[in-house]
Amino acid sequence: MTHGSPPGGGWRAEIDAATALLASAGVASPGADALALAQAVAGIPLGRFRAALITGSLAPAPGELDRLRELAERRARREPLQHILGVAHFRALTLAVGPGVFVPRPETEIVVAAALEAIAPLTDGAVVADLCAGSGAIGFAIADEFPAARVWSVELDRRAFEWTTRNHAALDEGTMRRVTIQRGDARTALAPLNGTVDLVVSNPPYVPPGAIPRDEEVAKHDPAVALYGLGPDGLAVPAGIVAAAERLLKPGGTLVMEHAEVQAEAARGLLDPARWTAVRTRPDLTGRSRMVIGRRTANLSPGASPDETIEESEK
Ligand SMILES: C[S@@+](CC[C@H](N)C(=O)[O-])C[C@H]1O[C@@H](n2cnc3c(N)ncnc32)[C@H](O)[C@@H]1O
């Protein structure tokens, strides 16, 4: 980059052209994406880049506008923005992402918030299992934000686990030491921890078989193993996660599991009242029912009455 171009030229014109290209390709947020691509090419912090655009005080270095055009063309072919940039921002973390791994979503940040609430009193130590870890987003964010957490993150898929491993290695040393990553099937993993875990948190695959995601970014770039939850309703893997949580959690431990908006009732139904109490659905920031939460009981005797099952939004 160089300094001193006239306002309106250079970057601004190319960002406007990229915005128009992305809009015509059906990208949902063309202006924001064009700006993010330009900022990545310029290689300076977003605030400074925006200010420089307003004042016209930043002239592109040779090749930078060509590079922006190339990236915009990739985005117009509906390659996810995060794959092009190579990173996804999740809570306070910047995670490496690309082909083979699910791009973490903003709604899952609320799953982390619910998980952190559940372990907040456990300041002397909380044992956490993140089942279906992908990039590592959930478990690594919990370890990053809750210093008393000891986290186990489990991922099945070989390619996804390469990203789990890479993001684990990039954590700061103190956080990394509190996180163990493991490749395996979450439904059977971590047997040595049976009955000792305070929190099981999971964003499992849960899309039903026929529900092909509408956005090309998702349908073509998120791995099928990350999307489809198997079984007629997409809840076969989530049911396996619930069973794993029953095995792993200590009495009083909490399960927080993400699901699709239409699966709220079915997801609550996965938690058998004989083994779970305080089962509830929690909305995301836009009010959509997106996660089920339950507390593991000591096994109740037959006929004992569990707490009511509720929609938190209805309280
Ligand atoms: C929806 S993605 C979630 C990734 C990450 N937790 C997040 O929230 O961004 C689901 C992940 O579960 C993995 N997965 C699917 N079945 C699994 C299983 N049986 N055991 C462990 N991981 C599994 C997929 O490979 C994928 O990485």
C-alpha cells in the first residue's frame, strides 16, 4: 500500500465494482464482503482501512486491485468468505478454516454463552466435553474464556480433525494446555471420563436428509458429515450425542446441544425424563429456538416425577 491517492479513486472504485459483482451473484452481504476482501488485500486493520477510504489517504500498491478482483470473482462463485480469507472469527478467537471443515456460525456463539453460564459456578475446575468439534470453535472458546475449564474436544472426520489440530496448536499456551483434542466417534469417545464431566456441549450435524441447504456456500462447501444428522429427521447423530452425554456427565452435569429451529420439540424429546431434568429449549439472539439444555439426574426411581419440560422463551 502507498499513501496519498485522491478520494474516490483506487480502492473505493474497486470495492464498489466488487460489491456490484457480488450482489449480482446473489451474495447476501455484498458490501460487507467486498470491504472484508479489500481490507484483507490491503493488510491493515479494518478501522484504519475504513478511515483511509473516507479520506482517500490510501493508494493501492501495485497488484493490490488485481488481487481484490480475483478474490471477488472467487466470492462471486459463492466460495465462502471465510475460506477465501482463511479465517473465521468466533467469540474472541480467530480460527483457521478452509475446505474440509465446517465454518463456525454466529448462532453457535450463543451455545457457548449458555455453556459458560452452566459452568460459571465451577471456578475450582470444570470438566467439559465438546463433541463434534470441527474447527474447535466451541471447546476452544470455552477454554479461552473460562480459565477453570479443562476441555476435551472430539472430532470424527479426518480432514476436519486436521483443522481442529491446527487451531489447537494456535491457541495461547496456557489455554492449549487445558484442551485435549481427540479424533474419534463422539458417541463412543472419552470412556475414561464416564460419570466425571460437568458439561457436554455439542453442535452436531442435524440437517434432515432431504433438506439440502439453500445457500451454495453451505451446500457446496460445508462437508456433508458436518451437516447431515442421519436418520429420517436428521436427529440420529444428535440422539447419539445425548446418549454419550448420559454416560459422560456426573449427576447435576449439563448438556447444551444446538439443533435446527424446527427440531426444538424433537430435541427435547431425546432427553429421557428418567435421566434428565430441567430440560428446556433456548432461543438464539433472533428469538429462534436453537438449542436444548438439560441437567443429568442421578437415575430416578420409576415413577419419580422430573421437572417440567419448557420452552425458555415461554417462561
Ligand atoms: C455442525 S459441525 C460443528 C463444528 C463445530 N463444533 C462448530 O460449531 O463450528 C459438526 C461436526 O461434527 C463432526 N462429526 C459428525 N459426526 C460425528 C461423530 N459421530 N463424532 C464426532 N464428530 C462428528 C463433523 O465432522 C463436523 O466437524
